[in-house]
Amino acid sequence: MSELAQRGRNRAAVVTGASRGIGRAIVKRLAAEGYHVVANDIERQHEEMEKLRAEVEASGGRCDIAYADVSNPDDVASLAEYALARCGTIDVLVNNAGVLSVHKVEDIEPDEWDRMYDVNTKGTFMVTKALLGHFRQRKAGRIINIASIGGKRGGVGQAHYCSSKAAVISFTHILAMEVGLDGITVNAVCPGIIDTDMGRNNYRDEESLKKVIEKTTLGRLGYPEDVVGSVAFFASDDASFITGQALNVCGGIIFH
Ligand code: NAP
């Protein structure tokens, strides 16, 4: 067995928002490392999730599916219960589920503001809370929140999204301080512009795509596979002395 496939051996991970994009790539990477992965998404993604399970299993990995809307407290309780029942113990939680829409402030409806916060911020908080007792009991756990560089420097038309991600970064810092003595690390990954359904909101045409690429130091867009290494790293033993950090994975759009 390769060194990579050993890293997650006898470990389990929960990944939210896994039907496509970055979440799907994270599931595949962690499963390739030997983690037993519980992949979450909303029930409407049934077909994609079954495909994901089949792909992971075909590569020799383990993947269970937990349908839950991370903004719904009852669903979140069931997600945690299911994950613990399937895996016995959970080592890693990746809060990846997220939503984005683009409107200038005067056009954001209050319900749309709430939707951003309910999924991106409250969802991250609720799934974390549902597994925190388990992590504390074990005196171990890796919590990895997928935030955004938008949470550090914002973006026009994304006040609701970017502020919800700034809150995720702040939540990461504070939670890290609260749980460090119980051996739990909490870190955030802040992707730049990644070529997913969501990322495409940033480049609707050739001209805007060119502008986005010009903003990067590496001269290209990111792909979901560009993000997974940082998640696998925060989950690994190599990151055992790293907590409360928010790492930009953005091709050099921003440097701090
Ligand atoms: P994506 O392609 O839109 O995928 C998001 C996933 O989350 C979808 O599978 C979606 O399911 C799921 N989801 C949405 N609401 C959910 C809920 N309430 N409960 C459970 N699952 C839910 O987005 P992505 O680009 O992969 O983004 C993944 C994460 O990275 C997000 O947190 C996003 O904010 C962050 N991020 C992305 C970029 C980028 O450029 N792509 C940049 C910075 C940060 P449905 O399809 O059913 O809605």
C-alpha cells in the first residue's frame, strides 16, 4: 500500500456539500488516503452522490452517504448520528457546503442574506457543534472549514457571501482557542477562484475570465484538485501543531 493510502487508514472523515466541485474532490482525495468518508449533501443530489460512492468504491475506498441540509438543525443531528454509527469514531470534519449569489447591496433581499448565513456560517457552526462533544471526548479531532479569500478582502456584489465567509474565518480562530487544550485543531482553507459551478459566477464571459486570470500570480484559474492538498494536510499528522490558521489557496491573488 502506498504511503498516501496509509495516511487515513483507520480514520474517518465527514465532508459536507460533496455532490460536486471542491467537496467532491475532497471526498475522493481523503478516500484515496484510506479515510472512511461520510459524504454529505442535500437529498436532491441523490444521483450524483450515488455516482460518487461508486467511484470511490471502484478505487478501493470507503464512502457512505448522509443526506442532510446543513442549515437544518434536525438534519444536522441525524448527519452526526449517522456518521458516528457508520464509522464508530470521526477524526476529521470538513465544513465545505456553501452557497453564493451575486447582488449589489441594495438588491440583496433579506431572505437571500439569511440563506447565505444559514448555509455558510450557521451550517458550519451547527455541524461542528454536533461533533464537538465527540472530539472533546476523544481528545482529538481536525476541523477544517472551507472559507474563501472573499472572507478576507471581499468582492463587489458579494457582501452577503463574503461577510458570511469572514464570519467562518473568525469562527475558526475562536473555536481553535476554545478547543486547543482538548487536542482539537481548527483551520480554514480560503480558496481563490476555483473552476466549479460556484466559481463560474466570477467569470461569466471571456472578458471577465481574462480579468480573473490576470489577478492571479500563477496566471491561471484553480481547480478543485488544487484545493484538496491543503485539506489533506490540515487533516494529517504533519499539521498537528497548526491551528487557528486561514490558508489562502488562490494562485497568489492575495498574500496575507
Ligand atoms: P459548488 O460547486 O456550488 O458546490 C457546493 C456544494 O454544496 C453543492 O454540492 C451543494 O449542493 C452543496 N450544498 C449547498 N447547500 C447545502 C446545504 N444546505 N447542505 C448541504 N449541502 C449543500 O461550490 P464549490 O465551488 O465546490 O464550493 C465549495 C466550498 O468552497 C463552498 O463553501 C464555497 O463557498 C467555497 N469556495 C469556493 C470558491 C470557488 O471559486 N469555487 C472560492 C472560495 C470558496 P446543491 O448543488 O444541491 O446546492
